[in-house]
Amino acid sequence: MYLSVIPQQRTNKNRMYIRESYRENGKSKKRIIKDLGYLEDYKKDFDDPVAHFKEVVEQMNDDSKSKKREILIRINPESALDKHDLTKDPTFSNRKNLGAAVISHFFYKLKIPQFINSKKRATDIKFDMSSVIRLLIFSRILNPSSKYANYKTQENYFGQKKCELQHVYRSLDYLIKWKDDLLNHLNKQMEKNFNRDTTMMYYDVTNYYFEIDKNDEDDGPNEGFRKKGVSKEHRPNPIVQMGLFMDDMGLPVSYELFNGNTNDCNTLQPNMKIVKKNLEMKNIIVVADKGMMTGDNVGNIITDHNGYVISHSVRGATKALKNWVLKQSDYKFIDIPATQQRYERIKRGRIDDDKDNPRIKIKSRYYPVWVNVKNKETGKITKVKINERQIVYFSQKYADKAKADRQTAIEKAKKFIDSGSTSVESNYGSQNYVHTDLVNEDGELLNKRKVVKPCLDYEKLEKAAALDGYYLICTNVIGLEDNESSMKCKSKFLKDGFFKLNKTVSDMDIVEMYRGLWEIEETFKITKSNLDVRPIFHSRKDRIEAHFITCFISLLIVRLIEQFVESKWSTAQILSSLKKASGSVEAENFYLFDYYDDVLEEFDKKLNTKFYRQRLTPGEITQMIADLKK
């Protein structure tokens, strides 16, 4: 701003203005900030009015830098809008999103542009591929849609360079070639900048459907990739399976895709080999659900000198194991430790013990077990003896849930009995609690078959109720004994098959390790509900793989943002706030913003953003985005 003194011929006086220079559409313009009136009228108050108001302007410039300025914006309240031709560009919008700047901050913190630029040097790529990938990440997180729609809406983000549609698809082609190196790069950045520890990793499998009816041919270009299988969403469409590894902070580490008809438990071994090789890992502890509890998996984990923490079905256990579970004399009650993982579960309503009774009923033992291991070359199955640590604990919450579920099944069984049907078709669901007696016409029990009379199997009901609420966890993970000296390494695989950590590992520590699996379930929900990973509209296998890479990066960034704001808000709330942080161009080169909330305030505090500002100039927006890249 500066002081301008303009002679007025009509009054023969000098009028003073405070003015400001600015640029609009590449042209330099000036505007009046304040009309001070006539210079001569100030002489009775100031010896030198011009010098005085120059000092005033100086102070205003200082205040402007401190965000205290006021300016005069001239508007015409009757000005009309230009009509847009939707047939030419139906995705056109005058609004631009600034919330993506937060996403950009983590995109750069993971040094993804540096990775891409390093890889580009060995190619003939001339366009800004980093900007293209950033666009795909912005769109997947804030406005999930097709790649074509991403291209059409690229101007809806502040600071986003314009790209061509062919650049989007070429970027996908290169991205799939660099997948393993990219995952390695991301893991190293996570270790360096976010203190990632991959000693313990959680594993689970989910699947994603396609809007098609037929499977891919096994001898076709996709090699039977999209196949009908056991859909987690109970859909009839072909699917692909995804096995995901996650660290103990709930952040995704690596993933692999499998044909849709692949059994969940058959994904663990190949995925472990890939992740250990690509991410240069030595020994890890795998935490997984009972669906992964096969002899092959446990046997191979031990053969490769790794650790495991896997749940086991109590109801499907041997009679001897059930008897041990139900033996009450050796249970003990202990206080539940106030671990960070447990705190996170309480905060998100995912605790599985009684919050009003912070004690748990638990016991453990070391026990040799036999597992069936299949020889990959001959197909022969052999029994292998392993040493195992078995921990069983009781959860009243899940005991109540099992009782409620069984009561529903009993009511269905009663309706079946009352219907007069004599055909018990299966041993599943409600009919699991129905058995048949042989009676004569008077209802007397006979040894020879005459009339079949269904009735409730009270013995089976009693046995089922006895096991309500009991959880069994099997592991080979142990720790230091009391008063035992520390080891020189973080972990060690012992000759007896146990995986020893360089710290004490209590029964409750193992339970807490296992309970962390809820985070991977939450992660899968985010991919399907917030990132809209499916349905998938690509048909080529390589493009499908590339689509999942962009989704994986997006997922990692979303989870990092969640942790950055200390999980104070849900994923949906955070993404909604970032999406609403959008502005429209206003008169005289300003953007007007109309939304602010607690989430955006948190980013203002932690990242020094300017979401609180109602108006920002293009220069201020550019500077804010640039600062977030540092």
C-alpha cells in the first residue's frame, strides 16, 4: 500500500488516498483502500499531513503482514453470472479445494515426489508424473471416482498442475512396474519419519468386487484374476482377494492381490515371502485371525523362524482342549493394563471387556501340539510336533453376545419344531440345536424307527453355553524371564520353536497383541466406505493392480492424518471437513471461503494453515501450499 496525493482542479485542493497495487489475470491494477479526504483539511492537526499519513500507511503495511488489514472491495450487486455449457464440461466448478493441501503435506513427507523423479530418470517421461499421482491421491481421498473424472476435475484443487488424460494412464502403467520399490520406499520413510516398527505385523484378507457377471478365463490376458469366490459382502460378482499387512500403529505396510477364488488361508505364505523380501525384513511376528490357523501356515512360520499370534476356535477344539478351557481352578483374575492400544480401542468403542470391571479372567500353559503340514512338492501331509503357548481368557461382553445369538437360533428352532416338519436338513444355524427322537403313535420312545419327532437338543445347548465368552490364543512368542538379563538383539528364534523378544511378555501382552486386529478391520472399512475402492471399473489386470497402488497410498495418508489429529474425529468427519474447505473466486482477485470447524482448526494449530481465513489471495494460497510441502 502507498499514499497517493491527487490535485483536484474543481476545488483547487489535494485529495489523499491510500491505494494498493495488485494483479488480475496477469495485468497490473490499482484499487483504493481508503479515501482520506483533502490534505488541506489536516493542516490544522498536523504540521506535515503527508508525512503523517505515510507513517500510517507504513503501519497498515505492517498490520497487513500480521493479517489485520481491511480493504475496500467494489462489487456490483446486480452483476449476472456467465452461463456455462454443461454439454461441453459437466464437471466444471467455480469452487476450488484447499483441504487437499493437508493431504499434500503427507504426500511430500513420505517423499513420494522424490521417489517418482528418481525413477523417471531411466524413462522417457517428460510430463510431471508426481503431479499426476498427487491428483489421483487427492481425488481418491476427497472425491472418489474414475480416472477420467479425476482428469476432468483436476482444476478443482488449488496448486494442482494441469495434465493430459494420456498422462494419467501412462502414470498407472509405470506405477505398477515400480510397485515393489515404492512399497519399500514408503516403509523406509515410515521407519525414518514415523518410528515404524515391523517386528509385529497384523494380517487379514478382504475382497473387492467388479460390476461384471463372468469370471476371467484362466488362459486369457488376466489369467483368471477376477473370479467368483467367497465375497465378504455376499455379492455374486467376480472378486479379487487382497491380503494386507499392517503395523502395530494401525498403518498399512504392504499388500498383495490374489485371484478371486483363492482361499484366505492360502494367501498368507506367499504374501509373507514377498513382504520379507521386498521390504528387507528378517524375522517378524504375524498376528492373524483363526481363518489363518492351518497346520501349513503355522508350520511354515516356524520353519522360517518367525513368530505367530493366532486365535483358535474353542468350540472346534479337541475334547482335551475344551476340558482344559473349562477347568476353573487354575484361572486367575488380573488388572487390565492401561496400554495405548487399549486406550485407542476404548476411544473408538472397540473394547471387548467390561469397562466397569477392569479385570480379566485368564490362564495359560505351554503345551506340545501336532499340526498337519503339506509337502509342496509331493503333496504328502505329515504330522509335525511344535511347542506352543496357549492363552485362554474370558470376556463377559462376548459371552452375552453368544447367549443372545443362540437365543435367536433357539427361537427359530422352536418354530421349525412347531411346523410339524420331520426333516432336519443340516447341522448349522438353528437346526444345530434340533435332534430327532423315534416314537410311536402315543409318543413313547422306541428303539425301532416308526415316527421321527424333532425336539430341542438340550445337551448340545448346555455344552454350547458352557463355552460362551472364552477366547483361545495360540502363539510361539515368549519373553525374558524374571531377573533374566537382556539380549543383545531385539528378538531371537530358539531351537525349541519359540520366538523370544528382548522384554518380558505376559499373558496379557499376548492378548493385547491379538486385540489389535480390530485396526485392520477398521482399515478395510475405510477402503470400502471412505475411499470407495470398489466397484472397480478397470478391466485389465495391470490397470487393476495400479488402481490398488493409488488406493494403498491414499489409505496410508488417511491413516497418518487420523493419527496426526490423535483420532479425535472419525475418518468420515476428517475427510468431510477437508472436502468442505473450498473457496470461490471473489471480486478483485480474492477467494472466499465459507466453512470452518474443529477439524480444520486442529490443522491450523498443528500445521500453521489458514483455514480460519474467510478470504485469501492466490499468493497467500500458493505460499500456504508451498509451506506444507516442507
